Amino acid sequence: MISKSTIKFLQFPCLGRIWLFILLFLTVSPLSAEQDILEKYRRIEEKTFDCAMAPGLGDPSTALRARVEKALGELRIWLGSDSARRPLLVFVAGHHGLNSALKTLGADPVPRWVPAVALTRKGIAVIDLEHLIRNPGKGSATLVHELAHLVLEEAGGRLPRWVHEGIAQSVARQHPDPSTRRTLILLARKDDLVPITDLDQVLPRDHFRASLLYAEALLFIDWTRRRFGENLHAEILEKCQQGLSWSVGFEQVAGISIEQATEQWRQELSGSPVFVGLILDLILSWKGLALLVVIAALTQRYRRQARLKKMREEEQWNPPASPTSDGRNRMDRSDSTN
């Protein structure tokens, strides 16, 4: 005997199939769309990573491939990652290409000053190849920076954003400019620095403030490397991989709390000299340049007046009578005959 539920299912087979299709679409479509878009990119398999080149781009140079291999290996050693994951580097052309790829991968767009983005949980870094070509030095640092984000995810799982940015800048040697450093020193002297553990909540999108806070994270990370040794962060990341938070792992490895460490760093930073740098800032500023122009004009005017005065004095000078080498005074006409 056929039950009523069976009859209902047989009567509405299309409705059941429609719901099944919708469920599958909602579950699978984001990944499928991502793969479909990335299929338009030309894939290149390297020894320890993969590349996806946007349409119209050629192959990455031999130097670029070697740089990635070397940096990836060194970062994994230094940060203690034994992962065999193959990062995917998506190379695009220009800022528009960068944001288009990010949109495809389900990430938010970035401001124009951002040349690359690491999607750490996916193991993907999207990089503007034009930026690397136009700025070889900065481009190389950008490459190491993004790879550091991927390796940090491998070694420690989810980490605070300030830890990511501080360590990535530190290993890429993206040191702040002298003016930004002096600003942080002055803030440290007034005890107005944002607490390190609060940086994640206040990191903005605008360039100046983001650079200032990124520099704060970098200087603190650099200080911890000098203060506690190069193995500090690998040991903390191991603790994080075991389920501890960064702050707890830091305290267990360093022997002091993150708050105590940041206070020690702030005091050391506040004692750094700034006077000479401020003078240089003034000289190099537009007002300083204008002042130099005025000083140069006044100096030139003074020298010109001094030369004119000397010329007038020479014209008015009447030399006294004096004998020549033959004993006769050729300027004295008293002995001459008519």
C-alpha cells in the first residue's frame, strides 16, 4: 500500500528537484564561480608554489620565481612552519585588475596605495605585477610581505592583524620613514601611543593613519626580536597552533606580559633623539625650502653689495709715490724736463 507522503512526493517531483537545485546552487556556486574565473588565468606550477597569470600577462621572470622560492623557504624556517601547502600567487595588471580579482575571490576592494593582498585562509596572494616591475626594490619587499602573511597563517593559525602586519613588515624590512618614526617617538613621550593590543580595533583605511599604526606594530616587533631573540616568534606561533592566544603565548615564551613588554618598549622609544631630525624635517619641508631660498637671496645680495663697495674703494684709492726697479719714480713728474 502506498502512503500519502509517497503519493505527495510523486505528485510534486518538480518542486523537490527545484529545492534540491537551489540548495546545491547556494552551497557550490561561490566556489564554482571562483574556479571558473581563475580558469581564465594561465596556471604555472613551480616547485613549492603555483602562479595564476591574468589574461595578457606573460610568464613571471626567472628572478621573480627564484625570489619567491627563496623567500618562502626562509620564512617557513624562521617562523617554524612545516606546511606542505602550495600557495597560489595570482598576478594581475594594475589596481583595477587587483580589485577585480579580489572581488572574484570574495574579498573587499582595497585603496589605490595597496599593491597586493594576502587571503591567508585560502593560501592566496593577489599581486599587482605592474607594481613589482615599476618598483623593483619596493616590489621585492611587497612580495616578501605577502608571503609572510601566508606563512604566518600556516605556522600559527588565526592571529591578530597587528601581529601579521608587524612581522610581515619586519621580515620584508619595510622600515618607516624618519618622519613617521619621529612622530611615534613624540607620541611615546606623551604616552599617547595606541596600546598594541588595541591596534586591531583602530587600524583605519586611510594611508597616513594606517602607515603610522603599521609603523608602531613594526617597531614593537623589531624591538621584541632584539630583546628576546630571533626564535621568539616561532615559539609563540607554536603556542598559537596549540590553541593559545598570541598574548598568552607571548607571556609564556617571553616571561612577561604583552602589556609589560609594550611599556618597556615605549620607554625605550621615548628616549630616542628627535631634535636633529626635526631640524632636517623643517629644512626639507616646503617652508624650509622657501626659507633657504630667502637666505640664499639675502646672502647673494650681501656679497654683491660687498663687491660694489670694494670696487668703489679701489677707484678712489691714490697710491703713494714709490721708486721703480731702476730707482726712478716714474709716477713722480717733478724731475722731468720740458
